[in-house]
Amino acid sequence: MQIVVYGRIGKKKDFPIIQSFFDILAEEGINAYVNKNYLESLKGHIDFKNDVGIFEGYLDFKTRIFDYVITLGGDGTILNAVAEVRDADVPILGINLGRLGFLASIEKEKIKEAINLLKTGRYSLSERTLLQMESNHPMFGNIPFALNDCTLLKRDTSSMIVIHTYINGAYLNSYWADGLIVSTPTGSTGYSLSCGGPIIFPNSGNFVITPVAPHNLNVRPIVISDSSIISFEVEGRAENFLCTLDSRFETITSDFQLAVRKCDFNINLIQLHGWSFMHTNREKLMWGNDTRN
């Protein structure tokens, strides 16, 4: 078995867990390639029992065969890994070294069990829809897609903005707000949820449009088909606005005409036996743990 281990920057508090993780890989005879920046941050702190290769990025998927990508970090680390995996069709498993972790759902105490389930094939693949951004100006280089969400936001302390929104060319609404989120089902437990959006099951075939601090209180999140093309025109008192795809952002102006649609490829997240979307939500949101019930 050959895997990519993807992380951002190794933190001192996580070094014992990371050491244990690489020890388990060595015991199981699993060959690991580690992304360059993460490997540099681990040198001098982690004793690698076996040699590890260097993962350079997306093009490595074209020249080498990898069975899985395992991320060490939080949900943000998975989002970064998705930007590297793209359409390579290599499934991703997230080990949570962060805090909440809806996507990186494997807790550090369960690493050995998770690797065993992975090696013995006791898992299923959860196919996740992505959003793709289209614009009349070049944006986001070779990665104009997002697993979680696309957002349009005001900058800093500027006044609210107006986002004229259309679905399949038909006028929907002009949102007077601090911003607007278009979320996939995967992203429905992220920024959209904190702004009052609903939780959507992964294979429901929907997108969620959620306003951020809307001026009109009767403006609510709406759920639409993921076959829709959602287009925007943005205006406001300020000249510049922010457009984000997951953790990446670009500055735009009112000259930009934007649209988002379902991406042509999907990402596969590994769902180990005993873990599920409902189980993760119960654990992370502490459903049923309220002692007042």
C-alpha cells in the first residue's frame, strides 16, 4: 500500500501523535509520501522508522500510483488536500488533530483502529459534490473549485453589499447583506451552518444559498438543486469585495460577473465501518447529550 500523508505545519503538541502515526505505518508496511512543507516542519521532531518520499503535488498523481491520501490536521487540511487531489480520484481520509472536525472525523485515539480498517478494506466511499467557479476574469488559477463553499463578502469595515442573484438566468433576489454563501452538502456543516443554514446529507443533490447578516430579517437560506447554475452581480459603496473558494480568496470588483455550478468531478471521502455522517453529527454537535432532556 502506498499513501500520501498531507498536513500543513507540525505543531509541538501534536508531535507525539504524529510519531505514533508514522510508527503504525511502519509496523503495517505502508509506504508514505509526505508533502514537502509538512515534511520540513517534522524534521528533527519525528523519527521515521522507514524512509518517506516527498509528495510534490497534483502532478505526482500522474506519475505514481497512490491508494489513499491521509490528512493530519483539521477540516482546513482536508480542504487544502482536495486542491491537490483534484480529479485524480484518490480517496481521502482525515485524522483530526484540530478541534471540531466534521470532515476529519477520525480522532487521534482511534488512529491504529482506523489504519487497520483501511488496510483490511472495511470502509466505503462517500462521493462528495464540488462547486466550480466561472467568471469573466481569470480567477483561482487551476483550482477554481471548492468542496465546502463559495462566498461573496464585504471587505473589512465597509458597509453592506448588494448581491444580485440569479438561478439558471432567472432573477432570484438582491441580497443586502455582509455576504452570501453558496454551500455544498459537505459545506453545510461549516460557515453556512454558523449563519443559520440547514444541515444537508451528502448525496441529497442540493446546494444551499445562505445570506450572511442580511439587512432584511425575512431573507432566509434556501435549498436548490445542484443542477442549477447560480450567477451573481455584486455592488456596494466600496470598490473591492472578497470572493472565496474554501480557504482561498481573491479580491473582485463590480466588473466581475460570477457563476457557480456543480463541478465535473467529485471527491471521495473514506467512511470507515462504524463511522457515518449521522454518527459524526451526533458526536460533534452533541445531539442527545443535553442533560435538560
